[in-house]
Amino acid sequence: MISAWRFRPDPVAHMLVVWVAMGTVVFAGYSRSETCTLSPVHAGLTFPVERVDPVWTCKLQAIIQSYTTVSKVGPIRTALSESMYRHLLDHPPFTTDVIRRLHLGRYRSEARGQDRFWGDDGEGTRGIVELVYEDPTSRIYFLEGTHESRLLPHVTGKAVVFLQIGVMRDANNHEAMESTLVAYAKLDNRFLSGLVSLLHPLVSRVVTSRLQKGVETVDRLGVVMRLDPQRVMSVLTNPPSLPEHHLAFLKQELRGGQSTDKGSSGCRSAP
């Protein structure tokens, strides 16, 4: 009778064991997160990774330490003023709408929360982009999405993109932006990741081309805005109407660009 009582499960003791186990798991997870670190140097560029929210550190480290491919694009010059460049960078849905209306690309984007956006480049790549960190000269993004093409039927993966930006002047004294991107991409499929030696050139080419095309499309947008601001405003004020605050910003910027260009040759120097 006594032995039977000794082995009878105690509900209270059982709950204590569960809570202790859960606490141990949580504490162990927290301890591991404390040991996660990010290198400040990527492809020869330095980023203030110590300022990244600790919530993101382990998530980014997991991709960077076991990436499938790493790509560097730039520096690429973009024919935009700093204020216009940052406005477009901060509002992807507006930017992609402008690009489509001016027939410069098929990009689409929708806001999915604070600093979180869904995007589609119109050529088989789509997913979620989250802004992890920003300051006047650098940004860090986390991406999660899919890519489909004839060579890569359906690939899912994640990426970390480091963006470094700077203000400069071109040969005609126009304000311009210079951008350099470093991207770490990691495929979700273990089998495909295992074929990294075979897939590396293909995946690297896809990632690099997507990054480069995005920056070059923004540059083309800047050139159109600088050379023909009246046409740009004419197109963008056609229905369906864009948000009024965006139109007001564009009008102000394009007027400023015209006054800055007075007396200049109007020719754009090669980047």
C-alpha cells in the first residue's frame, strides 16, 4: 500500500516539473541569444551591427554563418537627390507604383506592418522585406521569399542585405546617391543547399542581377525625373490618384531640381 502511494503521480509535482523544464528551455534559449554576434565588416564595408536590436542578432547570424551565396553590388550611382532617394527608400509601395506608371519596371509592393513590406519584382521573385536597422549612411534588411524560373522551378530562402549609402556630386554638380549592397542568401531546401558547389554560380547570378537591376531601375527613375519633370508629374497625377502627401513631396522636389539645373547643360554624366 505504501509502495503504491509512493509511485502515484502527484499533479502538483508534475506541474512543477513542467514549469521548471520550460524555464530551463527559455533560459537556455536566452543564453544562446546572448552569445550571438554579428561581424561589423562585410565585403570590406563596415556596419554598426552593435546597434542592431538583439532580437534580430541570432536570426541574421544564422543566415550569414551558413549562407548559400554572398554577393556584392556597387558602388552604383543613382541620379536622385538625397531627400528623394530616402523618400523612395522609405515608401516601397509608392516607389513601385511610380516605377510601374512610368513603365520602368513591373515591381509591386504592399505594406505589411511597421517597416515590413511584401514585394514582387514581376520576374519570379517575391517575398517579405523587413527593415532591421537604419541610420543616415547604412541600412540592414531581412528578406524571406521565393524565386521561380526555368532553371530554378521553385526555390525558397532567406537573405540579409547590408546597404551603405553616401551623398555625392556628379560632373554637372547635381546631387546624386551612391549605393553599395552586400547580400547573404540562404536556401531553405537542404538538398539544394547541399549542391552549393553546383548551384553557387546560378544562385549568385540571380541574386546579383536582382539587386543590381533594382538599383539601376531607381537610377533610371531619377534620370527621368531630372530630365522631364513635367512629364513625370503629368503621368503621376492621372487617375487612379496617388496619396496627396506623396504628390506634394514630388512637386516640391521636382521644382527644386529644376531650379538647381538652371544654367547647367542638362546633360547627365556617365555613372
